[in-house]
Amino acid sequence: MNANVGTWRVGARTMQTRSEDNEFIKPGSAESFAKLVDTYQNRVFGFVRRMVPTGEDAEDITQEVFIRAFQSFDRYDARASVRTWLFRIAYNLCVDRARKHNRGLQQVSLQVSPDIEEEIDVPDNRWQPDALLEDAEFRQRLDKAIEGMSEKLRSVLLLHDKEDLSYEEIADTLKIPIGTVKSRLFLARTQLQNAVKDLMETQP
């Protein structure tokens, strides 16, 4: 069986135009807020759930994301996409929750020279469900491998490979340089590929 990691795109996003984004952001409009929640709630929860240890934490943070969003409608910068804005709120709340519980952010050893970060060409080898992922035990162990990554690597992997954000959108969401996005994504995929190899070697 091939040990390469395939693509991980589970439901590619539908492109939203700026005008459609603006339909979600109408200060004081319960209707636009309900539309925002209906459109993005599952996406935000899916991201948060992989960033925090428990489903209860994920539910609390997801709820808080939309409360913060509603309270910030009048400060929304229309130059940013709605989903980038929401994921930024979600990520910051995940970081705050980790620090509050004294877990902190795991330290990341970026073994890539800062001088070449901007030149990294990250192969587009996102993985998608295939025969391998039909094995429930394998999926569970793979999820554990992702959860075991540092939050810095895991967040970039999830935003790019699952939520389909571009390098630029991730950089805007996490407030980091594009070169750092590329290096973290490269390292995250390398870790995931190594985890898959280890898992496959233990398969009967």
C-alpha cells in the first residue's frame, strides 16, 4: 500500500464574493447574524474541535466566536473575508483557552532557515478520504497524530488543507508572514506523512 499522504479536502468551500460576505455583516440585523451562524457554525466548530481537547470546550468557544462577531459587526473590515475574520477570532480564543488552563502553546521547532522561508514550494499533497480512511481505527489514530502536533502547525494544516484558505488568508488570520505559513505547513505535512508511515507499518 502506498505510504504517501493523499489529499485531505473534505468538502471544498464555495467561493463567496465580497458582496455576499457583506450580506452577513449588518449591524443590528438579527437576520444577517442568523445567516452568518447558519453558514459558518459547522466550519468554525470543526476547526475549533481539533484545536482544543474536549467537545465541551469546542462548543463553548464556537458560541463565543459568534458572540464576539456579533458584537464587532461595526468594526468589521470589509477588506477581509468573513471566514478569515471568523477563523481569526476562533484561533485567538483557542489560544486564550490554552493559556487560561496553563497548557500554553507548545513550542515549535521550525527547522527551516528564515532566509529561505519565502522560497519554500510546498507540494499540494492534501489528503482525502480513501480506502485507508475507511478503517475507523486508522482514522482515530490519524486524528490523534494531528492532535499531537503543536498548535502552530496544526492550525496552519487545518486552515489550508481542510478549510481551503490560501497562504495569504492564513497569514491574515494568524497574523504571521506568508513564509512562516509555508514553513509550518511543510513541517505539518511532513509530520503527518511520518505518522501515516508509522501507522501503516503497524497495520496487519
